[in-house]
Amino acid sequence: MLRSQVKKNRWSLDIGDLSYIAHGPDRPFAVAVRREKTYESDRGTVKERVVEAERVPLTEVSEEPEGVVLSGGGHSLGIRIEGCENGADLLLTGEEGWAYEFALPALDREAVFGGGEQYRQTNLRGERVVNFVSEHIKAVTILEKALLPRPLYKEKPHSAIGSYAPMPVFITDRGRLFLFDTESDGISRFGQESYLFTFDRCPRKLTLLKGESYEALALALAARMPNRQYIPDWCREGMILSIQGGTETILEKTAAMLKAGAKVCGVWSQDWSGENRTIMGKQVWWNWEADEKLYPDLKGAIQKLNAQGVKFLAYINPYLVKDSKLYTHCKQKGWLITHPDGSVYHIKSTTFDAGMLDLTDPAAVRFIKDTLIKKNMLDLGVSGWMADFGEYLPVDCVLHEGDPKLLHNQWPVLWARVNREAIEEYGAKDILFFMRSGYLGVQTYAPILWNGDQHTDTTHDYGMPCVMPASFAYV
């Protein structure tokens, strides 16, 4: 099934009757690239500027007992080939400080899908796909739509649209699968002659699989990912209503729906922690404890809902609005990400500033689990929540541990893990949480990913139609 052959500086790797690698001096499988990259970030949207200083095609190939070595210009890439059922894992050993570009052969009239959550296109052939967790919605497009008549609004191309949950895994309608095991920032280009994948660092592994169907490929991927997720049975017993406005409002509206004969299994109240009035309207007060003014006796209200077979769901994210009670506490403890000068690094959401909890700090993580989730939500009787955001980690911040450039894509996975571990530590078996951000590995922890915020119009870049390709593209 798997055939790897080296001959006269050429290397081919086939699985079944399909070509996966066709390396030669004129079109090498790997190119080492030295480049400088700068980032500009605004409300979770990141612009990158790349200056390429040097390209070193690794044209020479030598066969080793367990794989091959590609080299050129004094640089090398070690590739250990591990065969598996219907495919191969290529363990890659590159050089620190260099980006790598990989070329895989394109097949005639082949359609390409995947890439995680992709909003504009389903078939990615001919597209440029960015592998960088970011905000999907851009403030500039909201202004354009507000100021321009509809016929004058120009929809954005696929390459300009960010994704809450990109993932460097792709499948084709010819039964090929490519998965790069990396958290690195990257770009994939699906041309007519070859598919090019560029990452800021050498991936740990490239998985190549062949399947007779999409289902077979999905099952092969699922078997490789540990799974600690589940959806509680109560979620299947009716609809979850989104109701805001306080204790009295949720009780009255839920009662009205039940009286009318609706099957209701839950009520989701984003504003359980309070309201934050801004020029954008009513937003959530990012201080993760019940707001006694808006939700008096919330625990008692949850008990009343539970007696009617209705669960209560809340909302949380890894940020704290500036100068709130919990923000002040965490700032004093040193649990918020900072600038190099030690000052709190604030992120901006719409018009207000917030501090970001440092998910690499064990003390901060323990506070999130024990206080924000277990005490402030689970002890209250909360049965679920949206674990929102996770996209905004600045690449120039200072963390308790680690390089933010390398952790940016992994941040939503860390956020998902904190939520899952808190539930497991508490011992609850019927808790649901859902997220909008993700990356490779989030499937281990989060049972549901939703598509985030869309514009209430019919545009294909940010409007309601983009929900369908985003949902389809998850791999």
C-alpha cells in the first residue's frame, strides 16, 4: 500500500495508486526559508507583514534506514517514515529559526476541503488559507456596511477572512488526507500543479492517509485523537432558550414557553454576570460571578428551573473587564498577561479594555477552575456555559511560561482544557460547554464548536451564508 522510492535525487511516496510526494531537483518537497515577520493586532484581527530574506531549496536526497534526508545549501531536513494503516506518518526534524515550505503534488480536477473552520469557500482549490487563530468579524466591514449602500459593498476574498478555528488538516475528493502536526503560524496555497504549505517552524509530523470515503478518513482521524468530550442526555430533551434581562425575566419567559407546550431543556443567559453598556449597546460585564442586582437569588431561580426539567447555562471567557472586582484581584496576584515593562496587557473588545488571564500560570489556572468555574458557576447550579473567545493572545506579550508566538494557535485548546478539567475535577457528569475558537486538539476537550458571530445579511464573506461552509469544513 505504501511505497517510498529514492533514485537519482528524486523521491516519490505513493499510497495505493495515488501520489503524495514527488520530490525532484526542479520541484523539491521542502524549502528552508529565512524571513522576518511583524504583526499588527486590533480586536483579535491580526495583519502580518513578511519579508523573505533567503530561500534554500533542499534538492538533494539521501536514503536512510528509516527514511530520507533532504539537504541543500548547508541545510537539511530529516524525515523518518513510519507506516500505518492506509498511510504514513512522516516525522520531521528541521532547523530552529527557519520557516519551511512543503510541496505536495496536485491531482487533476481534485477538490480540496478542510482547513478547520473556513467561511468563504467549501472547495479550497485555487485558494490561499491562513493557519492563524483570529477574530472572524472585522470592525472595518461593519463600518463599510453601515456607511455604504448594499450594491456598493464589495465582498472580501477568502484569503482576507479570518477564522476562529483554523486547522492544518485537509482532505480531497480523491481520498487523500494531509495533516501537519504543528501550532505554527502558516499559509496553505492550493494551486493547479502543487499544494504549498508554509509554516514559521518545522512541523513535528506530516500525516498522509488514503481513504475510500470521507467517513473512512474521519474515522481514521478520530482514532488518533484522545476524546474526553461528551454531550449530556438532557441536551436532547428539548430546545435551549437564549434569554437575558435578569432573574424575573428568565423565569417568566421560560414559564410562558412551557405553558405554550414547547419542549425546553435549558435557558442560556449570557448576562448572568451583569450588563456592560457601551456605544455598541448592551454587552456582558466580564466579571465571572452572579450579578446580584440583575440576578438576585440566582441559585433559587436555577432550582425552580431544574424542578421544571430546565437547566441553566451561563457564559465565561478568559478575560476580565478592566477595573472590575475580579480584574483587580487577578492584577494584584500577577495572573494577567503583561507587556515587557510589566504593565497589564489590555485587549480591546468593541470599546472597552480587558485583562487576559494567563493560561500558562498554574496559579491563574487553579483560580479559574476553583473560583470562576466550580464556586461561581457549578456550586450555583449552572449546568453549562459558553466558553467564549480564546483568539486574542497577542504575540508580543509576556507570559508566565512560553513564547506567545508559538502558543497563539494553541491558546483556545488550553482554554478548552481548563474548562474540561474543571468539570472533571468537580465530578459533574451532566455539564455542557461550547466554544467558538479552536485548533488541532480542541476536539479532545470541547464537545461543540459554534461558528461565532455573523452579520444579519446575505453576504457570503460575513453574512449568514458563510455559516454553511464553516460548518462543513470542520475536519
